[in-house]
Amino acid sequence: MAKAKILYTCNECGAQSPKWSGQCGDCGAWNSLVETAAVAPAAGKTARFVSYAGEQAGRVQELSQVQPGAEQRTPVGFGELDRVLGGGLVAGSVILIGGDPGIGKSTLLLQALAAFAQTLSTLYVTGEESPEQVSLRARRLGLAGEGVRLLAETSVERMLEIAHRERPQVMVVDSIQTAYTELLQSAPGSVAQVRESAAQLVRFAKQTGTALFLVGHVTKEGTLAGPRVLEHMVDTVLYFEGDAGGRYRVVRAIKNRFGAVNELGVFAMTDRGLKEVSNPSAIFLSRHEEPVPGSVIMVTMEGTRPLLVEVQALVDHSQLSNPRRVTLGLEQNRLSMLLAVQHRHGGIAMGDQDVFVNLVGGVRVSETAADLAVLLAVLSSFRNRPLATDLIVFGEVGLAGEVRPVPNGQDRLREAAKHGFRRAIVPAANAPKGGRIDDMEVVAARRLGDVLELI
């Protein structure tokens, strides 16, 4: 192997320097130089890129002449995880999964590997725990562990050497922050080590067709730790969400080259490990014995799945000069905007009221279909008048007071009808012909004022 040459690369402009300095000489950014490895090719040889299909790259082809390969998917054994991955595991794919400490990342992957071991060769590389600790977890989960090959290692070079010998079809590295490459002098977990270690593992997965899972740490803000390029290098990025002390966990896909993004998988943490939840709407939906003010049911889309979520609001007279606007599961700035629209086009002022909005079950909703449900929940609490328990609401509210349509309106209505809702207020463009769907009365709304008069 050629001797590695150490360079320092600027994260801002990409300029390289033979030695470190506090300021980049090209762009002037401070503390942006990080250590990287530059390996010179052997004498008389030129670098050659080999694609995943085994053909040499560099040949220009017509797009119409390229025949897409038939990707073969292997079911994981968890229906919820298969949904998030896009239908199963693809050979040669690299999946990065991140989450808070103790959320269940290692538990989920160990259960998945135990299911894969029945038909595929597997390798579990642990850098944070000893083999004895992994064995104790497997016994606690009731897993036999037969067929699951275990390796305690942090050096990427030794990992790849053993992986070439074992030839696993599914491989887990737990975690990428503990791995290091001998090409660099920096400590494991640094930006350069994480980037170079992941690059070597990704190259191995693509060249051998091994499905690779990488476990990543998260920062205190909840984002994946390490360089942003780490998310660009992998095929799929999954986030493990939920309260470590709670029962339910949510796996969300934010990037997927082999399936839809923003898919959602719901699991329940038990003493025997993670169990998939077949009907997640029952978690986020709580039926009250009698109508209560400030509660509205909406339908949100997570990938291809419609979910029923209860939106709760509490409006109270403020004792502060600047009333509070607090949201849990929604964007706070959007709540302030919706209250301004309600004042301008509905004539209802809440400038002296504290407004609190919460989504039951800890789910997060980023789509605009929650606008109409949020406004009706806030108005219900403000007037202290409950809405009907069999009412479903969704729709986007524009700054001009119009109620705008949202995608997959028919799927949302069918999901609500399946759970026994008999009345819906939706945008006019989402209303079915005839005003009914599966014995549900659907009321079409064009403007916010029409909705306020209706209820």
C-alpha cells in the first residue's frame, strides 16, 4: 500500500493545505480545515472506478439504451421496517440509522439480523459493546443467535479484512463514530475519521453487494453527528424517534434511493424487544367519552400511509405583555401565522391569549394539511365549545383566507371512514363527487370564513 499523505481540506471551499492553520488561505473561513488522507496511486498504475454492476465506468451511453436492473428485495421480517425501507432490503444498499442513546437502535438491528440469519449470512460488528454484552441483550430478547456472526472491532481495515473472508450478505457496524482508519491520525469520532471510515465501508458494500447498516450518533439538537457528507454517501437515512422512557418508537425515513421518503414505521418497546404496531392510528388517536373543547381529529400522510392524529389546543388569558405561542409536534412560526389569518379573515383576535397546541402521541407533523385542524382546535378552546367526536378535518389555509387542497385527499377520507368517522370538513378540491364517501358526509370548504360559519 502506498504511504498515506496527510492533507488538510477546508470544509467551506474545498481548498487543500499541507499543514493546518486557523484560517483558510483561500476563502478566509476560520477553523474550517480538517484532516484528510490523500493516497498516491502506485507507480505505473492508474486509478480505475468499478461500478456496482462490475462494469468499468467512463463509457458514455444513451439514457434510453440503459436497461434498469431488477432490484431484488429481501424482507426484513418487520413489516414496519420493510415499509420504511421501501419494501425490503436491497443488496449493496447502505442504510444509516440514527437516534438518541437508549432509543433502541441496537435492539432493532439485532432482531433484524436474527431474522436475516435464517436465510442470509450476517455479520454484526460492535465497537461500543463487548460480545458478552451483545449476548446478554440477545438472551433478554429471546433470540437464539444462531447464524449471527459477531465481531468486536473498531479498525476499519481489520473490519474489511474479516468481511472479505466471511463474505456476509448483511453487515451491521455499531457505530460509525467508534470506527477509525489507520490512514488518519485524528481520534475516532472526528469529522475526518467518520467521513473516511464511512467511505471505505460504502465502497466495500457497493463492490461486494453487501447490505450495510451503519449506526450513527445524534447531537443534542437531534441531528446526525459528524459531517453532512455522511448522509449524502449512504442510500437511506433513518431516524429513530421517541421518548427513551416511553413505550412507542417511530422510525422515519428522510432519504431513500430505493423507496419513498418520509415513510413512517411504528414500534412498541416491550420486555422482549421491539414489536411492530399494525394500527398506529390507535396510538395517536384517543377517543374521549364525551366531547371536550380544544380537541380535533385530523388525517396526516406519512409517506404512503394515512394516520389519524388528535390535535389538542389550550387557549388561556395571558398574564404577560407578549402572549406565549407554544407547539409540540408542529412548527411554532406557522401557528403564529395561522392566528394572524384567523384574525384577519375570521375576525377573531387572540392577541391577549396564550395559545398551546399539542399533537397526541408525540408524533411530528410538518405538512400544511394540519392548518385547518389547528385553527378549529384553537377556536374550540377559545370559545369553550366542543366539536363533534365523529368529525374529521384537514386542509391548508392560505394567507388570503382560502382553504387549499392537500395531496391524497381520498385516501385520507377512506382511512377516517374506516375508523368510524361520519363527517368531514375538507378543501373543496378534495371533496368527492356526491359529497359522500363510504357513508361519510363530506363538507367542502373554499374559505376560512365558510368553515367558521359552518361550525
